[in-house]
Amino acid sequence: MRNNQIKRIVSGVLSVVALTSAATVNMPSPSDTPRIVNSVTAFSESDTIEVTVGDYIFTARIEDGCAVITDSRPLEFDKACYYIEIPSEIGGCPVTEIGTRSFGIEGDSFIVIPEAVKKIDRGAVSNYKNYNVSYQIESMDIEIEENYNIFSHYPVFYVHKNSAVANEINSSPGLKNVYYLEDYIISDNLIYERNENGLKLVRFIPVIDDVVIPDEIDGIPVIEIDKLAFYGQNITSVYIPDSVKTIGVQAFSTNSKLIEARLPEGLTEIPDSCFEYCSNLKKADIPESVTRIGAEAFSGCEKLDIKKLPDNIEYVGGNAFYRTYLENLFWTDDRILIVDGFLISAADFNGEELVIPDNVTEICSFAFSGNKDLKKVVIPEGVKR
């Protein structure tokens, strides 16, 4: 009798296990969604699904055929920036809501919210350490009323004109960093501003190391890189296409990991402080089309291997090559830096009277800056300016 009871209990347990396994197998497969990779189905008995999209893991609850994000976390911590692209659907169900405490911001983040999302619950985003957060919101009628967590710590918003979220942001005091998606293109971690002549690259989302800027997007040429576009980032290389004709000041300044920069043919000016303090920059061939090099353009690029300037160079700003290989190559015995007729620096000249050599045709700005001993300068007749 006792043995029969045990058999019935074991049989019942095995039946439950079999039913549970069958339910898990029959859950909607996340693989049906092209943007979801390495998806995992879990907790089928409570209609909860966990998926991986890019570098982030999302947990969602299925309600009435719709998915509600309930939790998220990065695959890796301690990254410079997190690119968080919320999936438009999970398990074949559209993602319509982001629930309370779904996101704990772990670092500077760029969050893409798809068009299907109609509601963001209050307290959905926690940013207690004041990281820099940007939102790309595709929905026109998303509900974010009284959602102070999203509006806190001065975030940046990319939204559609005349959308509900745009109206909400514009009515909130202190929120100024609002940009309209109709005026911008966001592609491959780069943000471009549209203008009548083409696209201007204005911002980099720092989630990749090697940057390749395209010559066009959707038939629109990329013609300009804005000032400070890559300032202080950690890229290791950058390819700038020939379509780019203008680069803004300090565009790549303070990129300590930058090793190589490909500059475009047709570029006429390398602006002030363009690559300043890129201490590991080894290669940045200056095109023959360049006629002007701004002040401190390559200052502090100690490993830069440039042995000559373009033949058509007309102007070199002060300290343009401070502490570079070029500087070491052209120092005179009395500590004057002369390159191709340009007196770039006499800051380290040790004496009260300096007679500038006859081969100098131009004296760069700030050439004598920092020299406290110099009292007299003799300039030859061949100096043009």
C-alpha cells in the first residue's frame, strides 16, 4: 500500500515537471524578433521573459499581449558609456510600458525608447550618482506625467516636434537640452545635425573605440565636424572621409588613447587645439591641401611622427607642435623652433637679444610667449608677417 502511494506521488511530480518543461518550450520565441540576440526565456508560469539586446539584459512581464519592462542590467559594468536600446517587442509582444525601477543607471547612458512605448512609470529610471543621460524618444504620445526621475540631473532629449513628450519637456522649467529628431540623424553612435548643405557631426556616443565617419547618410553628404565633437573621449582611431571640409576647434582634443587619425584630402585648415593633448597620437598625415594650422593644434602629441609640413602652408599658430617629434627635429642650437620658414616658438630661447635667422619668412602667434628674459628681437627684411 505504502509503495503504491510513493509511486503515485513520484508520478505526479514527474507530470508537473513535464508540464512545466512543455510550457517553457512553447513560450513565444524571442528569436522571432530580429533585434534580440542570445534571448533566454524564464519563469514561464508567471509570464516573465528575459532577453538580451546589444549589451543590455531586459526582463519583461507579459500582460494582455503587451510587454512591460520590469528590470534591466548591463552585461558588463564599468563601461565609459552604455548604449541602451529598448526592444520594440519581446516574445512577439510589443513593449508598451517601462515599469517602476526598471533602470538603475550605472554610468553615462544613451537610452533609445521605441515608438511602441506609451507609458513610463514614475520612478522608472534611477540616477542617484548624477550620470549624464540622453534619451532618444520615438513615440509621439508617450505618457510621462509627474515622472521626475527622467527629468532630473539635466538630461538631453532627442524627440519629435509637436510630440506629447516635447510639449511636456518644454513646459518644465530648467530643461533646455531638447533637440528635435526632424533636425538630426542618429546613426552608428554618431549624431549629425542637418543643414542646407549637408550634415554636421555634432556628437559621439562613446561606446566604440574605432570610429569610421561615413561620407554620406541616405544620400546626404557629411561635410563638417563640430567643435568639441569628440572632446575628452577614448577613441583609438578615427577615419574622416574626403567629404568633410571643415573641422571645429578642439574636435578631438584630450583623447589620450587616440593613436591614428586619417585627415581628409581637401581640408584647408586644422583648427586651434584640434588634437591637443592626444598624447598617444602617432599618425596624422597632414594633407597637401592644408594651408593653415591653428594654435596648439597638435600640442602635447608627444609621439606624433610628422617630418614636414605641406608645401602650400601659409600659417602656423603658436605652440602648434609643442612637445612633438616635429619640434625635436627642427630645434636650432639656441632653442628656436623654425619649420619651413615659420618661427613657431622662441619661448625657450636663453638670452636677452634674439636675431631671427634670414630663412624665417613668418613669425607665428605666441612665438615668444613665456619667455621672460627676452628684451630685444631683430627681425630680418624677409619676414612677411
